[in-house]
Amino acid sequence: MKRIALSLVALALFGALAVAEDAAPVAKISGYVESGLYVSNNSNGTYLLNYAGDYGPGGSPLITGPVATVKIDLAGSNFGYHIAPIVKGTQGAGLDSAYAWVSPLEGLTVLGSINGTNGVFNDLDDNGANAESTSGLSAYYTTSGVSLGVQESANTGVQGTQQAAPTWFMAHYELPSVVKVNAYATNGAYNQLDQIRITAAVLALSGVTLTGGYNASAMATTTNNFIDVTAGYNVTDAFYAGVVVYDRNISNSIKSGALGQATMQGNYLNYKPNVSYVFDPTVKALAWFVGDTTSNPNSEIGGQLVFTPVTGATLKAGLWYDTDTASPGYNNTYGVGTAAAPSTSGTTTFDVNADFAF
């Protein structure tokens, strides 16, 4: 990671020299402060937790307290950089993301990133896995909507004969306002093809959201397949209805069952129908249901009200019920709690969250 950080500095300096006689680059400073309160109840009791929603559900529930970050961006005609220091509650200060890029020749881009971006190769789907690496050194060439590139990942872990820093080969195709497709492949383990990932977004259908992805991983030993599809439609300017489906075919996967009993799962689906309605520019409501087709299915039903009284200030209030009975305290999705014994009931959670951006 230190090597990547030094490379970011070198890229930024090189870019600054490259545009010394060009138009002045544009600088931007932004950021946000976020905090929230979660109140959850199950058979183990009632639990209160203070943490920011962006770093709680689906993120890092052990990080309690508010989150604050400042983002510094500078972009010229052929170079730029981004850096975002962050304070995550009890975890303390750190670096949320950073990247720098330079274009020494028309069409050619060199990019260094730490938890930042893959440029045109970023995921186009909505699975939350972010399977491609966003920390590493990349170089890619773009012409006529096609980009081809290679990235040396910043991963430094070594296990057995696995690669210390896997190499990603990347391709991107875009037909403006019609379709985008990204493809990745890596030799992430055992010095041979280990993962293939393809994501796509259809842009040509008015009012329609349609994205998808395919991920084959651990190919050096046994293939785990993951497919996701997001489909939605703006029925009116205010009303949206959609569904997200994950198809998991994972070898020897383990899913916690009731009272902490683990069960082996092969192929199964996760699905999330959802709707939203915009009452006016300041008020939006969301509702969703989450389920799966495993032998010990869990489900969740919930809703959220989003209020934006002024630009940059967002208040959210949500309520949901999760049938998961396997884990102590909260549940597997939304936190850890403090009880030693698994819950024998589902979990009801209420949250309020405030986000102030500038």
C-alpha cells in the first residue's frame, strides 16, 4: 500500500508538470458529516447504537459514532487527483479513498488508486460486492468508446502459491445513451486465471433501469458463480418500482441457521422488490422486502422516509423487521449487539440518520 501511495504522489506531480502551460486546473472541496441512532429489539432485549448509516447496515456495524470526511479534488485537462481523509467514530481517523491520474498521450491514462476508483472500469451493477480491485496501479487506452487496460493490484497477502499482487485485465465498451459493458479477469490465485467478472447497464430504454453482472471466482480450485440483475421502471415521474435478484451458486457456502446452527447451501436466490415515491423535491418514501430461497430462509420488510429540507442536509427515518434468529444481539445484517446467546426471535429496528454535506 505504501508503494501505491508513493505512486499517487508521483502521478500528481507528473500531471502538474505536464499541464504547467495549460489552462488552470479546477479545484473542489466537499465533504459531509453523518450520524444516526439505531434502536433494535429481539428476544435478547433492546439495544441502542450510535453510528452513521453509510457505515452501518451492510457496512461496518462495529464502527460506532459519527462519520466525517473532507474530499479534495483537482482536475486539469490531462491530470487530476482526489483525496478523502475520514474520521469513522470509534475507529478514528484514516484515509477513505485517494487516487491520481495523468494522461501523457491522447487516449492513454495512467491511474493510481487506494480504495478509490477504476476509472471507466468501475462496476455497473448493484450487487455491493465490488469484486474488482480499486487499489492498485492501472494503465488503459481509450478510443471510439472502447477501453483496454491492465492493473497491478495492491493486494499484498500471500497464501500458499497465491499471487502477492494479482494482475487484472480490463475491457470497457460504451455506446452513449445505449449500453455500457465492463469485463475483468485476474490471475488472483495460483498464478492462473482465477476470476472473471462482467457487468453491464442498458441505457436506451426511457424510464427503465436495467443492470446486471456475472462473477466467476475461485476458478483455480472450484468455481463460485454469482449473477445479479437489477430491473426497475419509473411508472411516473414520482413513482419507481423495481427488483434486485442475486443468484448464488457457491461451493461449500455456509449460511447461519436458527439458533446458530450452520447449514450448507449450494445454489440459492436472494431477491429484493422495492418501491419509492417522491412527494416533492424535499420528501421521498421507500419500501422493500428481502427474501431468499435457502433451506432456512430469512426475510426482511421495511420502509424509510427521506427528508431534504435544504440542499446538503438529509434526514432519514426507517423501520424494518428481520426474521433472522441466528446471531447475538442485533442480527447478521444490521449489527452485533452484546448478548452471548443467539436471538430466538426476529429483530425489529428503528433508525434515524442525519447527513450534512457541503
